[in-house]
Amino acid sequence: MRAGRRVVVTGLGSVTAAGSGCDALWQDLLAPPPLGHRPLEEWDAAPWMDRSEIRHTDRCTQFAVAAAALAVTDAGGAEKLAPRAETWRAGVVLGTALAGVSTLERQSLIREARGDKRVSPFVVPMIMPNAAASAVSQRLGWRGPCETLTTACASGTHAIASAARLIAYGVCDTVVTGGTEAAAYGTVLAGFSNMRALSAGDRTRPFDSGRDGFTVAEGAAALVLEAADTAEERGARVYAEVLGAANTADAHDVTAPLADGSAAAHCMSLALRDAALAPSDVAQLSAHGTGTVRGDLAESLAIAGVFGDAGPPVTSAKGATGHAFGASGALEAVAAVLSLAYGVIPPVQGLTTPDPELGGVLDLVRGSPRPWTPGPILSSSFGFGGQNGSVVLGPVRGPQAT
């Protein structure tokens, strides 16, 4: 990460269909999931919000509040992270693709059936994209930057990059970042189905010769980022360091990726340059890997364009978790940090026969977790509109530079 301060990860939190907390996410990555979409069907926000708050917030916000609370607790608590006198130096940056879309649909149905006066007066603050970040900021009492990035399925990755830059450039000492999504519902599913993006076999199979689309997931993931010097001062446990990040645009199509993967490849290269790393330094690649025919092909060409035929081990979390849109990059960043902590790379769930037509020779991790010597991880996300995002995470590099 350029500019004057190093950025480290000191807290992790997640809520997914597998359960609340990173232990549940990690176990989910290691086992084939059930068939079908993965909404949080038995979700209960009561551990983190009171009944009134739950009634007046979309699930997208509830997921974010829960994941952020878990991450902050994991990092030692809000008071240790940002004592009251320093709350101006603590911020929140979250990503989401579709925000409160399910609330909007439900309220639209109520209006159609029962008239204008039956629409909730809370509908606008429930559906606005910045509702989740605002709720997290309010609960923590943090008065620094409070931002929302909405760049489709790259939102979570872009949020992490933006948060890290706030610290690297001295604006903040601490930032809670990540992504959240609650869109496994109604019109959204119908729209993706009609564009033939969903798997007819109810299974996400990244890079597989039989891949036919993705399954939809809900959830949120959060990371606590801190300046390395302040984390050291308070004796924090440090999981990883944010080494670099970048974003580019395909400038090509509203849904289809640039077929040759060149803009995605440029994004990866820029992130490595930001991290002062060569492609040969990368020890793991966390791919976007949605399991769509064109998306995986374009991504494989991008990987080959950066790494050639001797690239690092490649994994993709979506075969296990499903595709959580704006939360996916954050979930995958948490998965990458957990891979550093546990010393194994999770396999690409759903992958049985790698597609021989994919560009380059990908070293896909499949079958069982692969032991590895932890090193830099390049995690990338790509979204509708031609949005590309990459972040480089790795073990902490040496003492704090002066």
C-alpha cells in the first residue's frame, strides 16, 4: 500500500448461510454445500439489534451490523480501537450491490395491494445503499468517514481498498470495512434466471467444464483495518497486512466481461505494483470464479496474462458459499486471511473436471485443502458494468517502516 502508513488486519467477522462467525465460514469452505441458493433462512438479528431496530432495517443492514460487531469484538472492542477522543480517526467503508432491494419489492407489493398509506414510513432509510454503513457507524460511535461503495460484485473488494487507503494516507487510524448483501429474493432471482446467469443444476462450479452459472447467497463479512503503528502500540493481534490494491474498468458492456480479460489483468498487475510485488511473489490467487461460462473464461485469460503458465495455486470461494454479489469480495478477503491463519488453501468446491478450453494452465486447488507456506494472496472481484477490483493480502512484512 503506497503513501506513509502500513495497514494491517486485526479483526474478522462474517454471517452466512453456514452460520455467524468465521469458524462457520471456514468450515463451509472445506465442505461441499447443499444444492440451491443460500439465503439466511433462519436469520435472527436479536443478538445485535433490538426489536424496533430489526423492524425498521433491511436484512442487508442487519447482516452488516452483525458482521461488523463480530469483527470489532475480535479486534478487542470498540473502546480499544477508538477511544472516545479519537472517534474522528475511526471510519466505516462498506460495499453493497443491491442494498435494500428486497424491502423495496415487498413494499411495492404492499402499495399495489393496499394503497399508498400502507407503505412504511421507514422504506426510504431501509432501502438506501448507505443504510448499512450508517448503522455500523452509529452503533460504534465512530465519527470519521462513513462511506458506501456500490460497484456491483466488486463492491466488497473496492470497499477494502478504499478503507486501506484512508489509513495509508493518514485520514484514519482504524476502519471497519467489508460488504453486505440480502438479495436472494423474488425479482432479483427472476432477473438473473432470465439472463441465464443462474445454474440450472443449483450448483456453482467455478472453472469446471460443465459450469452453467451460479447460485445466489446472502450474508456479510467485515474486517477491522488498522494502521500498523497504532495496532502495535495497543498490542493487537495482527492477522495479515493489506499490501496493495487497484481497480480498473472494462469500458465494454453492462453485463458481459471484456472477453480477452485484458482490463482485469491490468487491474491485477496494478495491485501487484502497488504492493511492490512481482507475479512470482504471489503464493495464492483467490479468484472471482462465479461459474459462468464467459466470466470464468475471461478471468482465466486475465490470470494467464499476468502469471503465464506458471501461476500460483488458484481457489474460488463461491463453489462453497454461492455468490453474495457486493459481499462476495469481502467474504473472499476474510477467507484469504483465514487461509493464512490455518496454513491451508481451501479447494474449489464443485470443481470436478477443469475446463481444458480455459486460457492458460491454472493450478486449481480441488478435492482437498492444500497445505502451503503462507505468502501474498491476490484476491480479485469483477462486477457488472465492467468493474474490476484486486486487493493483495499477506503475512505482515517486517518491522514498521520509519
